[in-house]
Amino acid sequence: MTTHTTSPRARASYAELSLYAPDRRPCDVDLSDNTNLWGVPPAAERAMREAASDAMARYPELYAHSLKNALAQYAGVDTSCIVTGCGSDDVLDSAIRAFGEPGDRIALPDPTFPMIPVFARMNALTPVPVRLTSAYDADADALLATDPDIVYLCSPNNPTGTSLARAAIDAIVARANGLIILDEAYAEFAGWSAVELAMRSHRVLLTRTLSKAFGLAGLRIGYGIGAPELVAAVEKSRGPYKVSAIAARAAMAALGDDLPWVRERVDAVVTLRARFTDALRALGLEPLQSRANFVLAPVADAAKVAAALRNRGIAVRPFEHLNAPACTPLAATRGSAIRITIGPWPLLERALGALHEVLP
Ligand code: PMP
């Protein structure tokens, strides 16, 4: 009998991967993860509390059909155009696996959602980052010049908060060969969505989430919108039972009775985002023009600023060495910036007070 002494080897591409490890230590005021800081919508919370024990003892629906109906109604599309997932992370990962063979290339703007290169490597694809233009737009020519098998776009983009111009999206959809993923995790705060493009084109998958505007990040519910044959392939890649029965019930309540609650908070974010951006300018910062529920403010030595804010009970997300577009305030700080989630004004006021003390 042979005795093996070495561990089995994981996929070669995993050598480039490390576990996602943002600073998640509890903090008095957490403005670091772009969730809904007003909390859980009330009907969703009620639905969860009232979920009968059979929602726990039995398996949920295989592919969350009832939830897909509710999402289809919300998005104004047919149920056959919806796929759900355990967070939009799951939909993104499944889509990359469904449409990318090992060794394929996925082009993405840089900077963008940092999990995309991770999902690419997890599925043995090669991420090809392409710097944003000086207007924080997707560089369509440069993205297409990489001859990508998949293009990932994000609008409003994380972490810049900026929206892509429709012209850039259209140019990419017209000329790219493979799947185009358009991540709309923050679409509610922009008041604009490319859903009609996804319905017209057979190569565009929109991904969305209930983690942001809908206040249900802990329940892990995301969805994709695209042509039926496209979402069917993502569903095969995703597999059954990915949305728990309790999460599905809460999500359906959120998409029904809670819609006015959600819309009110989205409106509040839009108003407070403008007020907070002005207040940051008054502190001498040059925040980017955000269309999301967070604002990115270039600062020298973001890690130090974030640590000093944390000492004052405020968590923000620091970024260093972002691939800053030329001739922008972000280039002036060499890609160093803090990202701050928009929430109720008293929280933002505390952040402003702490920033006032901390900034040089
Ligand atoms: N896309 C973007 C751009 C994000 O910022 C996030 C969360 N930070 C996600 C997708 C994933 O969200 P979730 O898995 O909670 O739906």
C-alpha cells in the first residue's frame, strides 16, 4: 500500500487566489460595505419571522420559481428571462463558468468590483483589466482589443460610483463576440437600467442584487436578467437549491409590500449623496461624481485615514494603488481613496466630524 505524504494539488489558477478579507471588525458606524443603513424592510422582516418551520425542514424550490415571478414583475420582463442566485456573486460566478472555457479571457474595466478577477481565476479564466478613461468610462476600443471571450462591465461602477456612458456600453455590445455581463448591483440609485438592452440583445446578462437598495445582504439574494437561452445556461451552471426558502419568502415580501419603503430610502440616498458630496468638497476633498449609494474620495494614504477613522468608531473602505485614470484627482493621490457608504444623515455627520479631525 502506498502512503501519500503530499496534499492533493488545487487548480493551478488557485495559486493566484487568496480569501476575500476586508476589515469586518464590528464598528460603531459601519460605512464600509454599501448595504442599506436604514436596515431591513418591514414586510420582509415579518415574512422571515412568520416563516413556518416547514420552510426549514423541507428543501426550497429548485430554481426559486416563485421568487423569479416576483423579480420578473419588478424588472418588467418575462419569468423566463430571470435566473436567481445566492447573492449576485453567485450569478456572476455561474455566468463566467457557463460562458467561459478554462483559459478564456474576461476583459474588465479597472478599477472595478474586485471579486471579478477572483471569479475568473476560480473558473480558470484569465482576467484582463483595462484602465477606465479619464471620464471614468469603459474604454470600449481597449477592452475589445484584448479579444475577450467575456466582457464584464459595472454601472454604477464599484468602487468609483460613476456610471458608464450608454455609448460605451452600446459600442461593446455591438462589437464583442461573447457574453457581456453588465453588473447593475447599484442600478436603483442611478435611476437607470439597461434592461431593454438585455431584452433586445442575446448576449447581455444584467446582474442585480437585493443586498443594496433592498436591505437584505445577509439573506444572499441576487438575480440575472437576460434572454431565456442565456439565463438557462447560467441556471445550469448555478445548480439547484441556491436560494433558501426563508430568503425567498423575505425577498418576495420586499418586492411586494416593501417597495414604497425601498423607494423612499433610495430617494433619501440620492438626496444625502449630493449633500455629503458637497460636505466632502467643503473639507477640501475632490469626491467622484457618484450614481451609487457610496462616494469615493481620493485621499493621500487611505489606509492611514481609514485606521484613524476606525479609532473614532467609523468604518470606511480604504483603497490603495487603484489604477487611476490619467489627469484625475484619483491619479493625484496615486490611486489612494476611501469609499464611504451613504446612510442616514446623523451617521454621515459623524463621519464628516471624524474626517475633519483626521485629514491633514
Ligand atoms: N457587484 C458589485 C458591483 C458589488 O459591489 C457587489 C457587492 N459588494 C456585488 C456585485 C455582490 O453583491 P451580492 O453578492 O451581495 O449580491
